[in-house]
Amino acid sequence: MSVTVEIYSTGQLPAERSEIIAAVEHALADKSGDWQVSILGSQSSDQWEMKILGSNQFERSYVLEGSAGEHQPIAIARIVSRILGKS
């Protein structure tokens, strides 16, 4: 299993980016296959677009709302787990 996490234009400091990457990797730790997660920020709003690609042609998108606390690493990990059908 491999997990690739890419984060673009979010304005995050390197330490914050590392926390997000670690949280996403942890959320995908028990999944088989190769996974790609990309998070793309926006300069015009507090919405980030997250896209998850995985095995068996898995593909989902989600908009992370900063005003709802969804830019926090633990929130992102919970959302990834929920999208994957884990509790």
C-alpha cells in the first residue's frame, strides 16, 4: 500500500502540512492498494477541494470548509474515514 498526499495553495506552514499528511496517512493505514489525496486551497475563499483516488477506481471529492473547522488535521482525517465508510 502506498499513500501520496499533495497539498497546494493552502497557505499552511510546513509543520501544519506535515500534520495534515500524517493524519491522512493514518486514516488510510488499513486500506490496501495505492491511494492519492490532493488538497487544493483557494485564494478567494476558505474552501479547500480534497480529492481522493484509490484502488478499484475509487474516486471522491469533498469541499473542506475552513469556517466549519475542516482545515484541521483531525477533522480532515475524520472526513477521509467517513468518505471511506469507516466510523
